[in-house]
Amino acid sequence: MNKLKEDLQEMYKKSGLKQLGMLFLLTEGQIVNEKFLVYINDLLSSGEITDLFPEEDIDNIVAGCQNAAKAAGYQTTREGVWNFYIARIKELLHMSLCFSPVGDGLRNKAKKFPALVNCTVIDWFQEWPYDALKSVSKKFLDELDLGEESQKEAILEFMPFSFTLCNKYSGKIFETDRRFV
């Protein structure tokens, strides 16, 4: 827990004080304690993690952001500067969570920590059916002049074929190297 807290403090300082864009990548295997998700839930929902910084650090942060907050039109009170700092964190600190949807793990975590679902965009990396791939390619290619009708049909057939072929070989790579591609 202390190491996670230190890492979050460092990322907050870099993005909030130094204006560096940051990506916090966290895999399911790195969550060794479910209490980690309390911090992650707070970060995702409001940007403000309770008790992340001791009072003296907050004072230093407020002093470091005073001029920038004033220039951005925020009140120069402690609360106003802190709100500016959190707004900057929300803008510059991004999070990528890598969880498996297999089993009940993600569902149970989402029940306890709703920001995992409510405050994120979920990308599902699963194969698409052939007909769906063809439908999408038809939608986008219909607007283009692709020559004769036979050429257009060949291109429309190639698009889902190429995706399904990639999926097939990605499965073979997983079987031999135990790696997803």
C-alpha cells in the first residue's frame, strides 16, 4: 500500500506541478491488495484521493500552484488552488486498467468500486463475427469510388477475410508462445 501511495504521489506531483502528461498502467495481477482499488476508485471518480498527501505536502503544492491557478482564473485561496491542482491532474493523468472479463473477478470489483465501470471506457478485445466485419467495411467503403462493381465486391470480401486471418494467426501465436497479439 505504501509503495502504491508513493507512486501515486509522484504521478500527482509530476502531472499537477510539472504539467507532465502521465499514464498509469495497472494490470489485474498488480493488485495484490483489494485496498488498492479504493485509491483507484477515488482517482477515477473525482481525481482526489483522500489522505494521499500529508498536510505539509499539500501546503507545498498549493504554494507551487498559486501563480498558475491565479493565471487560470481560480481563486487564490487554499481551496481554490487545490481545485486548480486537481483539475490539472484530471487533465494530465490518465489511467489504463488491464482486467480480464473472464470469471466473476471484474464483476465483483465493479460492484464494490463503481468508478471502474462508470468512469472508464471499456475496450473489449474479442473476435468479431465475419458478417459484422463485412457490414462495417461495407458501411465505410460504400461512400468511396472503388471502380467496377466486381472490384468493389472483392475489396468488401477482403476486409473481413484479412481480419479473420489475423485472428487465426494470433490464436496460433498464443498456442505456441503463450502471448496475445
